[in-house]
Amino acid sequence: MLIVAATPIGNLGDASPRLREALASADIIAAEDTRVAKSLIRALDLTTHARFISANEHSESSGVDEIVSQAIASSVVLISDAGMPLVSDPGYLLVSAARVRNIPITVIPGPSSGLSALAVSGLPTDRFIHEGFIPKKGRTGYFESLATEPRTLVFFESPHRLAQSLKDMAQVFGGDRAACVAREITKMFEEIAWGTLRELAERFSGLVKGEIVVVVGGAPGRSGDVGGALDAVRALMSEGVKRSEACASVAKEWGIPKGELYRASLGGDAE
């Protein structure tokens, strides 16, 4: 069996009983960094007979066959350095290979910095996009591709690039766009900062340390404009698109709940 397990992102108190049991009883622990994994075992005051295997971005592809073969008859626990594996961390190739070979896969849910930051951001959580780490190159073009996205955006960023990223976002998205910077979530020096992109760019213009998550509100304007969205729905229906399909397409683009838009369209004159 392959067990995908979330580990604490800072506070060891977030280690669930299921995680502790899985680590203690595992035959193999596939870890992003085996040194970090062993430190976690010691910090949790656990003993394990497990064999540690590296499963990081450099070794994952070459180690998949071995780990999957072991998972046929053994208990393999997959962990990242912190948080949920596969979320901007290695593990996809391993889980995909296990699925293809019909090996049982289960998950031990737990801490996730992206979801935690989203939850405390005060920004809409019904529809969001996890963008992961902001690219090092082509950043302006990257942000421009997201400038009209109506859903809340969740980014990971390194502390030494945070200031520039916030400046770039303010320039491309607009300085008044609402955002939140979550730093060192669950750790001793946790900091949650709310404000506009312009305000946050000023606040974090100096030296910053720690793990960073940036949450940015979706593009304003179209979101909530049911009248304009209905016009778009009618235009699609006039071209032969079914009402349900037209509503689904427009709702996604305009940031309006599909059900709300569909009900509103029933009162229109298009059929």
C-alpha cells in the first residue's frame, strides 16, 4: 500500500495520530529529504523500523519502480519536507505509477500552507487557483496571463523575491487589488498581513525571512455583473450552444456561480 501523508508545516502539534501511527509502522518511508524525515521522526519521539528512500525532484523518476515494487507487499509512506506531498512538491510520478499498477493508495490529510493561507486571507474561497511557486523568469508576462482571472489566486514565493513579486503584481493587477501575505504559518513568528498589493509591497519592501504564501483577490469588474453575463449567455445560445453549456462557460469566465447564472437565464427571452 502507498500512503500519501501530510506532515506539519511548522507546529509539531499538528501531527495527527494517524500520521504518527503510519510513520511508526511503515516498512518504507519515501521522503523528499531523508534527513528532514529522520529529524521529524526524532522530533515526534517515534521509533520506526522503516527503510528511508529518497523521492525528490532529482531522484523521483529513477526511484519510482523500486518504491512501487515495494508497495505491492509493504507499507510505503510518502512524505514531503512539510505539508501535503504533491502540492508543489514531488510525488506525482510515484502516485501515478502506483495507480497504473493497481496498488492501493490512501491519504492521511493534514497541514497545507496554501489552504491555510487561503482560509485566513479573508478573500473568496468558493473558487480559487493554486498557482504554486512564481516563476523566476518571465514574471511580468506570467502575471499578465492572470490579470483577468476572476478566481482567488494562491502563490508560493521565496522570501528574497517577495518584494519584487508584490511590486510586479501591483503593477500588473493594480495596486488596489486586495491581497494577503502569510509568513511562517503555524510557526513561532507567524505573520498574517492583509491589505492592497500596493500596501503589502511597501510593508514587505525590506528583508524578509521564512516560508511565504501570497493570496490575491480575483480580477474585479466582471465578477457579479449578472446582466452582462446574461448578454454573453444569450450570445452563445444564439449560436446554437445549449443553455447549460453557455451558462457554465460564461460563469467560469465572469466569476459568477453557474447555478445563479442558469436560474437568471431562465427569466430571459432566449431559449
